[in-house]
Amino acid sequence: MKCLICGAPYKSPPTWSKLFLYELDSSTCIRCFGKFEKSQSVIDFADFRGTPFDGAVDSVFSLYSYNEAMKEYLHQYKFLQDVALATVFAGKLQQAFQSKEGIVVPIPMHPDKLVLRTFAQVDELLNAAQTSYQHVLSKITTEAQGKKTKKERLKTTNLFEEIQTIQPTNYILFDDIYTTGATIHHAAKILKDAGAKRVEAITLIKG
Amino acid sequence: MNEQLQQFLSGRIWLREHTPFPREVIDAHIDSGHIHLKPGITTSTEPNLFWQSKKNVCNRCHNTNQSYFHSFNCARCNQICTYCRHCIRMGRVSSCSELLLWDKQHARGANAHVFAWNGKLTPLQQKASEELLSSVERNESHLIHAVCGAGKTELLFPAIFASLQAGKRVCVAAPRTDVILELFPRFQKVFPNTTIHALYGGAPDQHGFAELVLATTHQLYRFERAFDVVFVDEADAFPYYADETLQQAVTKAANPDAAIHYVTATPTKSLKTTNQSVLTRRYHGHNLPVPRFDSLWGYTRKLKKGKIPPKLEAWINKKVEMKTPFLIFLPTIEMLENFPSDLPRVHAEHPYRKELVMQLREKKIPGLLTTTILERGITIENVHVAVVGAEQPIFTSSALIQISGRVGRSVQYPEGDIVFFHHGISREMDKAQDAIEGWNRA
Ligand SMILES: [Zn+2]
Ligand SMILES: [Zn+2]
Ligand SMILES: [Zn+2]
């Protein structure tokens, strides 16, 4: 196999977890994968206390920190549109979802943006991780989150709307990156208001 | 017809999304037949005995290695779409992308070229330069086989000037960005009236029609039938030699009847040209420093334990004490990253490579640890060099010759220490030493 990131040939060593848990094969060499750092930061929701979003999210778990290697990865995956890189974290993401119970809901992209990017980067990560999901939400604004201040992001009314009936059960939101938490909180509030029991979130990266 | 568009697209094969022109302008030129459209990827189905296999070709970089293609559900064309990962850094080319080619008369330069060089060639350089010029005039391919530090660039000048004056479009290609960055200001001085573009990954936008293009071989993926004359500098350098598509890129960028000329210290056997010139002397006339071999038994183990082998440590300390700038070449990135010292280090992915080389030149740092990335193209006055693990396969004889070629390049310091630290002498080490001694005798 050739490493998807550096192109060098590599062999993925057999491990016990692969034999018994059917862990997905990594698509990168050990050197490249070793450059990603596990996220150590504890995410609190202090920013949302006393706002309408207070209590919308029950927990957030982010797998990796936003270091140089991750920046480079995200650049190649999203901006150079290298869809193949969706498989890099397949094994780790699959594990993360196996430890939780609930309906997985990827944060959606606006349809116009989707045509420009040619693929939904969040959905593709889940496809690679062989994790099933439901499109429960749709995006109703195209304004880029990154260009707004934190206050503005919180104020914006309804980034999403539900396109399916919400069940009184557990939901797990999934996004590529958790930065201020506004996106996840907006999505969670919609689910909670419509009757979801618990809303947890997993993101690949903590920005 | 839009003249700026003509100047921009002449000789190029360009991803539609990346053109700096409005959509309507491009559309109008497609309708009038000035622009020819090509799909990004051509997929053909080859019937085999038992199954059908798909074969993709990237129409920009001409890659046919199927492991570099990836297919996905595309939201733009709503089909299974295939893209080329081989040239993705220049903007992704997929089945539903459109490549633009200028299909009418190419733009022409209108500059009155001036040759503003008053340096002097040595008799050996002069001879090679004249031989090259006459090959260029007869449009026959030519190889300049010159030792490191022979002064190869200046002997190209007369042939380039003659080509420019004949109204030809000229390309000087080199495999590495560092080399292009070094050549650009020199060429601007020598040809002050010529429009010159320097193209490399991350280069700024440059306007107008360039009669002379300096480009990394990678950038040539974005040209097709553009050049009447091509000079390939350091023709054997990784990754050019290693990557067949890069060699095809050079051929594709040239006009079908254009001669391609090569300049290198270490020609590979596969390099075939009609004519050739050999330069066995440096421009300053001194002998090439001959590498010496010194054993460094078990260096891998010692370095892994976090200890610098005593002989190597003594070598470093002496250079630091004498204030002699030095380079230490290491065989792997791991060894480079884990080397137990505070010395700065550079490798291919290092963002501050240029700056660190500058600091070494200005003696702001005592020395640098490096992978083979710095084996060629850089000149540092009075630099001394050690290769650690010279017996390892990455150090081919041509890599070792290039590395040795860093030493003694200036007239003020024509000598200097070049040592191959090893755990057993390899054939490649012997070959490199023999070649250098052979040139000194010639
Ligand atoms: Zn790798
Ligand atoms: Zn390509
Ligand atoms: Zn497509």
C-alpha cells in the first residue's frame, strides 16, 4: 500500500484489535499518522450559559487537536478536494461511534456550497468509517461561519432546520471541527426543541 | 479576441476554475474557436479476458498510474467522478473539470532583447558554450556534462540569447524550487528587456507573455506545446529522475520538433542526446575536493540511544571552534528529527528551508543538519560537509557526487573537508570517489 499522505509504500502491521474487532485498515503510514495529536482539551460550555443554547448539548468529544499536521490534512481534504483522504481516520472514527448509542447526524452543508466543493466532507468521513447516519437537518444560510464574530454566530437565528421528525431518543451530532461550538449548539437546540432526549456530539478536531 | 487571454493561455493547459478571467470572456472564446476544451480525465474501458478494466489518463499531467486516481460520488456532475491525485497540488483535475487550451495563433513577445552580461568564460566554458550554441542553432539535443561548480548557468546565456533573438520561446526547467529561486534574479540581470516568469509552487501571479520561462519541472504539467527550446538543469535530480511523468511533462511542454538540452554533473545512462560537451574543471581551475572515508561503526544504535558517536562529535566541535560553516547529511527524516543536538535541521517539508540556508551563509548558525534535499543547487562559501551513513542506499553515487560538490566552490576557499562517515564502504561510495578523482586527473 502507498501512504495517502506522503506517498511512501508501507505495510500496516497486524494488530489484535484488527483480528478481533474488524478495525478498519489505516490508509497512511505510521510516521504520517503519528503526527496527529490526540486532543487533550476539556470542552466546557461556559460561553453558552445563560443563552438560549444553555443545555442544548450534553457532551462533546473531539478526537484530535488542530496542529500543523491536521491543518495540512484539512487543507488537502477540503480545499484541494482530495476526497480520498476521508479514509485516514476511518478506524478511529468508527471506534468513537461504536462506543456511543444514538442516531448519528452529520452537520449538513448548504446545497450551493456542496456543488462547489463537489462532496460533503463531513458525510464522507462517516462513509469511510462505515458508520450509518441520517440527514435530519438542512442548512438554511450560506454565510461562512468563519467570517463572523462569536457574538454574531450566537445571534444568527436558525442556521439549520429539521427535515425529518425528531424521535424522543439519543442523537449524536458529527462535524469535522469544533471551534467556538456555535454550529454544534445551533444544531443541538433544534433537535432538543423538537423532542430529542440526549444530544451528544463528536468532532474529528478541536480547533 | 482578448489579447491578455491569448498571452495567458498560449502554450498552457489550464484548469477552467483557475483562470483569472470572467466566465463570459472564456465562453466567447470557446464559441469563436480560440479556446479548445479538454475533459480533465479520459476514462476508457479495456475489455480483458474475464472482466472489464477502467483505464484513466490525466489530461494535464498525463499520469496513467491507476493508483493515483480516486473515484467518488460527485455533487457537481452527479456521477461517479474520477480525479488525479498526482497533480492535485495545482488544483484538482477531475472527470467533470474542463481544461482550456489556446487553439489559434500563439502570442508573441514584442521585446527587443538585450544581453547584458560582461562576465568572462574560462576557455573550457567557452568551448562548451559554443558547442551548445551550435547545437541550439541546428536544433539538435545537447548534453552539458559538467562537474559541480563548473559554472553551468553562464554558459547557457549565449544559446538562450540567440534563441530569444530568433523569436523563440525558451524554457529553463529545474527539478527544485531552490534552483529556480537562485536563477531568477541572475536571468533578470542578464536579460533586462526580456519578460521572464519564474514558476514554482506558491509563486506569485505574473502578467504578460513571457518569452523566457524558468520553471520547476512540476510546473510544466500546465504547459503543452509551448516552447521552441528547453534546457533542463540538474537533469538527474530527484524527483525528476524518479518520476517518469515529470520527464513526459518536459516533452509535452516543448513543441514536437523542439530540441531538449540537458545540463548535469551526473548524467544517468538513459539520458540520450545528439551532441555533448564535457567540463571536468571548476571555473576557478582548482581540483575538486575528494571525499575521505571514515568508519562510524554502529552509529544507528548510538544515535537511537541519544548519543552522538565520538568521532562525529569531535568533527562537529572542531568546525564550531574554527567557525567553519558545515552541513551534515543524514539518510532518513527520522534520524534527522531525532538527532541529539540543538543544531537546526531542514528537510523537504520544512517551511523555513530558505531562511535557514541564508542564516548558515551569514554565519548566524554554525551548521545545519539536512536530508538529501540540500544535495544540489546551494552554494555556501567555505562550507565543510559530512555524510553520516554514507553506505545507505539513499546515497547513490550521483547523490554523493552532488553532495561533495557543495565543498570548495568559491575562489577564496577552493578546498574543504568532505567526509563520508560509514558503517562499511558501499560500491556507490567507491564510484563517487573514483569519478571525482577521475575528473581531477582529466
Ligand atoms: Zn506517510
Ligand atoms: Zn494529473
Ligand atoms: Zn464530477
